[in-house]
Amino acid sequence: MPSQGKGNRLDASAMMRLTLPYIVFTLICAKNFANAAGDHWCYTQEECDAHTWSGECQTGKQQSPIDFTQKNTIQRNDAVRLRFNRKYSDAQDHFMVKNNGHTIQIQLGNDITSDLVMDGDYFKGSYRFSQLHFHWGSHEDKGSEHTVNGNGYVAELHLVHYSNDYKSLKEAVGTKNRRGLAVLGIFFEISNEDNHALQPIVEAISRVKRQEDDLVRVDIPLNVSALLPNDLSLWRYYGSLTTPSCNEVVVWTVFKKAVPISRSQWEAFKASADTKGKSIVDNYRPPQSTINRKVYFLNNVNRERMPEAGEDDRSPPLADSFYENAQRAVNSKAGSSDDKNNQHGSNSGPGRAEVVNSALTGFIFLSIFLQVLITTVFKCR
Ligand SMILES: *[C@@H]1O[C@H](CO)[C@@H](O)[C@H](O)[C@H]1NC(C)=O
Ligand SMILES: [Zn+2]
């Protein structure tokens, strides 16, 4: 056994020496590709719009946003809870705003993290609020990312959360966990009156008319929870970030009931511009395919306050899986649902010999793979 192990190591290092130049060359080439495709992305110019977005944006199978129709959704009537901690309903005495050239983004501090936490039935764990931002249109009938029966809304708000299993939004986005992020989407429709909950943000926008790297502190009270609609009927599905690099790490919650926005509030959004002075508008990605995906419409959603630390939790335990065990949860309402399907073979351990063999096979395949890449490298120049 020991001598065999040594032999494997020698083979491996020889193979490594052979493949290293390929790796370096391939990396250089990959960088050129990336530059050619452009780190610069946009919504409305042909050379950088959503059709040109690369990587998972092109190859992904669980992309967002989507169009909700009668046909592609499964309606469910069982009672579902959405829970927010107390901090959600506290008015924040200040917040930070940024115009990043693609959207207006609000954070509650310099750091993209906060004490606002939410969970709920079928979320599997709790989520920390990170930032909120908007997508809006040039006309009343477009601007939202998600659409309903093919129809858009004038704007859509995204409340971005990341799983408490991770230390940061960045870490959560970098994982392949398809529920690493939880984003709540809220539609806006034009109303004759101002939306008071939105007014602090509207005032903040006037301070970041032009794109800037910096966050601007705004000392106006903001109540994040007041931005939610009263009727919490919602669509729920697994999807992605709607901007490059379109990572498929989001469990989406989109509320059916739109909240109001007045024309003058809408104008404030449309008045913001990027560094070149081009106005930011129609900053939405078109709907993506829902083939082979389950989209649920939940029409019995109740809002609850999350128990604080030390407080007695009298409510029944949260169901932690929805998509995989939805039917089972209905059939045996009392039974606790687990989430086996979501943990792809993480505890099936191969034997040691298998490990050595597969490491060697891995190296051989890697070198073949790299040589194939090399032939494509010529296209690279
Ligand atoms: C924030 O909004 C929520 C929901 O509308 C409300 O229940 C709560 O009282 C508000 N908080 C403050 C401080 O006004
Ligand atoms: Zn968004």
C-alpha cells in the first residue's frame, strides 16, 4: 500500500508539470474572453443588453425573472407564515443610498448586512436583510422584472436577504446553494397619491442623481416593513440573480398585490443617471424560461413577528422544505418535513482506494480536457 501510494504521487506530480503550462495558457485566454464579452453590462443598448450577458446568464436553467401564468403555477391554499423580526417594523433613523449606474440601492449601514431577520414556512433557516433596490420602466406597463400573464408593472422592489448560514452576501452568492439568498419582490402600480412608505427613498434619490461609488448617508426614518403589501399572497420559486453573473442561488418570493407609487415618485427614479449622464430607466431583465420548474402560488400567507431571543415561541415549528416535499406536507400535516432531496449525496463516502484511483483518473481527464481547450485557444486571439 505505501509504495503504491508513492507511485501515485510521482505520477501525479509529473502530470501536474505537464498540465501546468496549459492551465496558465488557458487562464490567460479565459481572461481575454471575459474582456471581449465585456465586464460592462447594461439593459437597453444592443452591444451590452441582456442578450449579451455571459456565463450562467446564458447557460443557466433556473434563471430569473419569470412570467407568472395560470398555466405555469401550482396554487396552494394551506396556511403559510412569513415571519419578520421586530427590527423590521422599527423605523431606521438613517440609511445609506447608492446610485450604482444600474439601480438605486439602499442599505441600512455602511456594511451590507443588518439586524433585520426573516424566516417563514418552507424557507429552511433564517435570512438577514442586506439591501433593497428597484427596477423601473419608461412607461406604466413595463419596468418590473417579473411579469403576470405577460404584463409588466411600472416598477419592482427587491428586498435582498442572505441565509444566516453565511457570513456575508458575497459568501452566499458564491455558493451553489440554491436557497443561499431570499429575495422578496414587490410590484408597484401608478396611483394618484404618494406612497408614504416610499417617500424617504424618493427623497434619498435626489441626493444621488448621478452614479457614484460612494454610499450617501440619509438621516430620514425608514420603515422597511411598511414597503410590503397588506395582502401577502405570493409566488415562490427557485431562481437566480437577475443581473450578471446571474447565480442560481435565490429562493424568490414575489407578492401578487402591487403597492402604489405616484407619478412624481416615479419621476424621481427616472431622473437618476449613470456616470455618462444617461438616464437609468427600463433596468429590467426580460422573463426567463420556466420549463422544468415548479412555481407555487400561495394565497393564504400570514405575517408574524419572529420571537426574539429568550422569548417563548408558541407557534408550531416552521416547515423547512417546500418544493421537494410539498405534497408530503399536505398529506401528513402533522408530520415534520425534512429536506433530504436538497442535500445531494453529501454523506456518501467512497473508499480510500477509490479516492486514489479517482484522483489519478481526474488528472488524466484534466489533461485531456485542457488539450481540448488548447485547440479552442486559437479562436482566442
Ligand atoms: C412600520 O410599518 C409596519 C407595517 O406597516 C407597522 O406595523 C409599524 O408600526 C411601523 N413602524 C413604525 C415605527 O412606524
Ligand atoms: Zn433586482
